[in-house]
Amino acid sequence: MTVTFAASAGTQPARHQQPSGRRPRGRTIRRTLTGWAFAGPATIIVVGLSIFPAVWAFFIARTRWNGIAPATDVGWRNYERVVQDPDMGAAAQHTVVLTALFVPSAILLGILIAIALNQRIRLIGFYRTCIFVPYVASAAATGILASWVFNPQFGGANAILSRLGLPQQQFLESPSQALVVVCVIALWGEVGFATVVYLAALQDVPKELIEAAIVDGAGRFKVFLHVTMPALRPVTVFMAIWETITALQMFDLIYTTTRGGPLNSTQTVVYYVYELAFQTQRLGYGAAVAYLLFAVTMLLTLAVIGYGRRGGREAF
Amino acid sequence: MPVKRRWLPFSPWHLLLMPMSLIFVLPLVQMVLASFMSKKQLNRFPPQLIPTSFHIEGYAKLFAQSHILLWFLNTVLVSTISVVSHLVLCSLAGYGFARLRFVGRGVAFIAVLATVMIPIQLLMIPTYLLFARIGIVDTIAAAFVPWLASAFGIFLMRQFFLSLPVELEEAARIDGAGALRTFLNIVLPLARPALVTLAIFTLLSSWNDLLWPLVAISDDTRFTLQVGLASFQGTRRTEWSQLMAGNVVATMPLILAFLVAQRRFVATMTFTGLKG
């Protein structure tokens, strides 16, 4: 559970005795060549497919460009337009709503289901399989399946509602419901991951601690509140970051359920970037929107890490 | 011994877990059943859960009217290349960063870790342009090039190699084996669990990827399953049996793999969550 890379990076002692006849400089060059032969190909691919394009995007964001005609330099004007763009405002609002619904739900459901799956009861293997299996289905397939389940005419969701005597709903075809339904579908596909992670974290909580608390007279709920929850804290910080990134970057599911509709009600910032770049060919403006999203994501991540650190200090 | 009071003949956790399990697994069961239903059976309300008769017209039309077989083969090819490349390149790089000392190691490793902070939307436009420059737009290379190696894979392998005792390697080096010999003969055979985790992670990511092939491939014979299904959905919004048949073809290989090797899959998810 502990991330060890920071401690180990500099602690490689010189292990190999220097053979007497060789000059140290030749050895350094040889070692460096060997090291890069090992690490180079993967490093070049990973860095070349992310940092290099990210820098390029910065320059694209300073142009007006449709991808074919020569680009014209517009300086910072794209960013000025982002701030005034009503579509961008709506997309940002949908993104915030989706994230605010998705992240706490995923974490709470993950903890709840993980606690349930951590019990020693019959059928537990069956339950685990059932709950984890949607995670391996692609978001695209999940979206197609969900658009059938939530189909207003023939779908299973309305069938259940009518069986319960509740009014029929439009779900993904209603501008006021679509975003919530998308969030529910995303939870269905992603909660398995949060559950697995919390289950592993729960099994890492020292048994002695729990037993000691029970000996001291704490009830089950108190044990959970004062022993289990603090132990889950680091995992929860990680899950908050992970699920926030998942929500902010959600694309596949929106593409195969609503394509941003109805009436743009599920158009998130990511989907808007896709539309700008690949549907309306406004590459420069799209890159500017993407950069703004990047900045917000970074700030949010830092805020969550900072909050986690501060909270951690208060707890001890 | 205190006698536990039981107000139910079974654990109350079943009251939560049973409906939860059904919520998670019933849609998938429905997907499979619906793929074997006729259009008439599907356009009925309330829907039948268990069909009275089985039909294969969904599959027949899917195979006749789309390139699903090609999409399936393309996806298998993309995933195979991605997994093999990941295993080779990431284990080499992981070993390099874990054990070899060379100029630029620290900077290179930090650069690799920093890439995980860059969101995919920022990369969409320039990566598409990059693919256009190197001439792989509209080829299946556009679907596997993003999965040849990953920061996660390099990190995973590095952490694993750091956890191995160094004495074995030292013995091999003293016996005169070079870095590559030591890596191949001594270290790699010990790395099986990490390699399985990496393979599963890469298989899931590359098989399920929609965005990269979607932006870079428009020739429908070069589609992967995910892009193919999404485009098929766009043109046949109401052909549910065909769409569900396509979904079955696209998801069943991974679901079956999951059912067979659940323990390995769960270990992969755990590692992603706890170390990623």
C-alpha cells in the first residue's frame, strides 16, 4: 500500500567492484548506454505520446485552425473566448454536476459493498463475481446495453417502475434526467473497481486493532468509526483523485448513450472538446478548452491531496 | 459464551448483497438473452426476461450487415500487439529504472511519472495530428500505438523488481553475466505474477479502448470492436437484437477470461488501486 519509489530511487549503492584495468569514464558511458537500451524505448514512447503532444497542444491553442488551411496566430484570444462561451459554461456545469454526483457515490458505494463482501457468509464468492464482472465490460458496450435498459418504450427500467406502480420515465431522452442516468450507468460500470480496492484495504486493517477495541468495549459501529475509517483514509484520498479523474474524463459512455444530448444536457467539457476538434474542426479553440480543463483538473487534484494531508495531520 | 441473537435465519448482509448482485449481473444476463430474441419479442412491453423461443436472427444480421468478424480480428490483433509490446518494453524499462545506474535515469523516470497527470482530452488533437504526420491515420496501428507502453506498466514492473532480493543478480554479475543475461535468465523467470498483472491490465485497456481508434480510424474495415459497435449503433438505433449480439461478441471474451481467472483480475485491479 505504501508507495516506495521515492525512497528507493537514490539508494542504489555501487555494487560492482570496478575491474582494475578499466577507466571509470568508459564504464560510465557503457553503463549509460546499457541503461538507456533497457529504459529508452518505453520511455520514448510514453513521453513522446504525452509530453510532446501536450506542448504541441499549447501552441495549437494559440491559433485559429481547421486542420487543413494554414493556421492563423490569435495569441490568447481563444482563452478569452472560452470564458465567454455559453456552450462552454453549460459544459462546465454538466461536468461539475456529474463529478459531484459520481465521486461521493462511487466512494460510499465502494466502501459499503466492500464491507458487505468482507463478511464470512455463504455465497460470498458468488456475490463478489457478480459485483466485479461489469468492470471488465467496456464503457462503449455498457453504454449500448444501458441505452436499451433505459429505453422508454421497451426497456427493463420502465418495466420495473410499472411493476412498482410508479410513473414511466424518459430517462436518457429527458434533458432533466439524462445526466443523472449517465451517472448511474457509470457507477454500475465503475463501482466494482472501488469495491475491489476497498476490500483489499479492509483486509489490510490490523486484526489486533479491531480486537483491542472490542475488548475495550467498543460496539461494531464504534469500531468502524474509530478504527476502520481512519485506516481507510489513504485509500480514500487515492480513490477521490481516481474517481474525480474518471468523472472528468468520461467520454466513451456519453458517446454510446446520448452523444451529448438531449439538448446538450450531457455535453461535458471532454465531449465538447471532441465535438470542437473532430465534428466542427475548430482545433485551436478545442485545444484551448482542453488546456483549461487540464488546469482545473490539476488544481482539484492538488486540493484533494492537500486536504488529505491536512486531514491526516488533524487525525493524529 | 454469549449466544448471538438472530432475528433472521441467515446473515442480514444477504439483504444487501443479493439485490446488489442482481443489479450488477442482471443487465449482462439480459444482454445475452436479448441477443437471442426476435425483433417482435424485443418490441414488447413489459419486456420478457426469459424468452419463450430462441432466435439467431440478431447474429445472422449482424454478421451479414457489418464487418463484425473483421472488427473482432482487428481487436484481437491490437490487443495482442499491445500486450506483447507492454510485456517486453515495460519489463525492460522497469528493470532499467529499478536496477541499472545510468546518466539521466532520475529525469527520465520523473518524466514518465509526470505523464499520468496529462488528461486524454489534451492529447486528442495533437496525437491525431502526430498520427497523421507519421501516416498511421486510418490504419489499425492508430489503435495499438497508444498502448505499446504505459507509465503504469513501467511503474508496476519497477516496483516489482525493487521488491526482489538483489543477491541473486549480484551472484550472476560476479559470474560474468551481462545486464541482459542477468535480466533474461535470473530476473524475468521470477517476474511471472507481475507480468500476468501487466498483461491483464493491458488487455483490458486496449480491448476496451474507444477514443483513439474513434478519432483516428474512419475506414470501417479497420475498426476495432468498440468503434464498430458505436458506429453500428449510430445507424441502427432500434435494432436491439443486433446491437446486443454485437455487445455479446465484444464483451464475452473478457467476461469469460474474468470468470476463468478472477483471482488474477482482482489482483490486477487491487494493484492499480493501491500502487497506481
